[in-house]
Amino acid sequence: MILTEQEQAEVEANRQRYEHHKALGQQQAPKALPPPTPRDGAPIAEDAIIHRETVPGGWYWVTKLARGEALRVVNTSGTACVSLQAWNAHDTSERLNHADTIKVQWAATLRKGRVILSDMGRALLSVIQDTSGAHDTMVGGSTAATTAARYGAKNFRNTRDNFVLAAGKLGLDRRDLHPCVSFFAPVSVDPQGRFEWHGERRSKGDFVDLRAELDLLVALSNCPHPLDPSPNYAPGDVEIIHYQAPQPAEDDLCRTVSLEAKRAFENNAFYLASGVAGRA
């Protein structure tokens, strides 16, 4: 396709506006987020634990998560990939928005200090601990087609079908499903814009802690990532620890890391003050 001079000028003007706003956003963020959490560096007090459970490879799990509670997802096997979908428990038309999570924070990766946003510009979850930063916000979960293409025409479970089942248990339907984010999925993008898999960044014992910033319905699927090059369908177990998170401090990293994060939490505060969240 050959662009006219006017079209080329419009493209260049749009690019310059993008770079300008990107620079403004990056000026407000810290130059570097904290290093990964040591695997022994964030113990959970026994009296804070609400529930713990093992999710076998290939299976899914659902829960209700109250504001201020958290989930620790532990890659006990070192080979797991856990995909997540989340909805506002009081209005399930509000749900996780992976695109806004990426573009609003000017970062295509999730790690300690980032937040997961809804399609209403509110913070659903905060990443308060993370040992690896090896998570995927772009590719999405497996389907029956991608699983069959990788492992052959066998009856292996996949993320899409798991989420359909999970939605039903939460009183939702297929129409409520949305693009997911996936943890312990070491995906990056090379200079040519191609996805790359870095398996060395995923290790046994890795964990990520997600603090709920609104009352949520959560679904997790423990199936191999579509880009995982392993020829064998062998997803390992994960441990889920549901616990009461400590009260956030005034300078809580996730709430203050950038103007965009602050705005998301301002949106939360306005929503919670309106009383809508208390009316199911």
C-alpha cells in the first residue's frame, strides 16, 4: 500500500503525538521497579490464610475475592502456566482489560508494582509480590485448536474450555469471557515484533501475589501456554493460597508508582464512595 503525502504526514503527526504522550507518562513512573521478590522473602502469617488448595495441571479453579484479600499463586512444579480472568463481583459487565493494563502503564509486562485494570479504568488487582516477572499479557491462553496442533488430537484440556466451565460455576456465560493474562509464561517481543519464549525464566517455587482492589470473581486455568515449546502435555500443579493481605500503606507502591496508577485508584475511591459496590 502506497500512502499519499497527506497520509504520510498524518501518520508522522500521530507518531509524534504518541511519542510525546509516552514520554510524559514515563516521566511520572520510577526509573526502575523493585527487583523480583526473593522466593523466601515474603512469608504469609498462618493466621492470615483463609484457604489453600492445589490445582492440578490441566484444571481450573474459581473463587470470590473480597477487596483487601489476596491470592498467592505458586508454581510448585516449575512447569505450570496459570491464566486469569476477573470480574467485578457486583457488576460483572466490568472485567479485566488486558489491553488497558498494557497501554495505560506503558509496559507490556506484569511484575511487582504493576496493577491489572478493568475496562472501566479501575484497578482490579495489584501485583504486590512477584519472584520472576515472567508473565504474558499479549498472547492469551490455549484453545482446543492450539492444543491439538501442539500435542495431537487427544482429549487434553485447554484454557478456553476451562474458562467456559469456570464461568458457569460463577453464574456467568461464554459472553462474559474476555482475553486473559497468564502467569509463569515467559513471553517477550523481539526487535522485529515476534513473540519469543524464554523458558529459563520460569523456575520451580516461583510465585506471584495478587491483591484484590475491588470485590472480585476470579477464574484461574492451569494449562500449557500456546507458545510453550515442550512437545509433551505435562502441566504441573500449582498451589493457591488465599489470604488477608496487609493494609496498604499510604505510599503503597502499586497505588503511587505512576500518575496512571493513581488515577485508577482515584476511580476506585469514587466508585466505592458512591455505594454502588455495596449493592449486588
